[in-house]
Amino acid sequence: MTEKQKPLDKMTVKELREIAMNIPDITGVHAMKKAELLEIIKKEKGIETEGTPKKKAHVGKHPDLLTATDIKKKIEEIRAKKQEAMDKNDKKLVNIYRRRINRLKKRSRKLAGLD
């Protein structure tokens, strides 16, 4: 009975290592990450790799903030508003702006792939 093989992208690192160990002239398989293993195996089998798709930011309330630079500009604008609120001693508004900045920072990190 032949077992249907899973697509390479769906395999675990352990399964990919087993396949990579059977490829000649490759050393250091156990130190490689999944992306590296996939790249080597696909290259060996002659599978064309498509360019990795870029992550898009969640559009939500701000469809104009699609890139990290857009998000950073928005953060700077909100920081200026936050400073004005601090000068006026408006603690409620300062807290609102602080949370907005925090959300935008998380969004920029997610977009950059750091989170």
C-alpha cells in the first residue's frame, strides 16, 4: 500500500530533515531551519519556488496604513498630539493616544515579521 506524500510545505521539520539527509553533498541538516530545508529540497527535486508573498497589514479602520513607513508617520503624528495633551494635563487623552501608539507599533512589528 503506497502512502500519499504530504506537500513539502505541510511537512514537519523532522520529516524534512529525513528527506534532506538522503540528498548527497548536503551537510549540517540538523542545524537548518524549516525554510532552509524547504529551499534545499525543492532545489534538489527541481520544484520552482514562488517568491514569498509579503505580509499585508490588517486594513481595518486605517486603509491608508499599508506599509511600515505609513504606520511610523502616523505614530509621529499621534506622538505630537499626545505631547499637546500632556502639556494641557489631559490624562484621559494622553492615555488614548498612548494606546493608539501601542497598537500601531504592534501592527508595524507584525508587518515586519518580527511578531
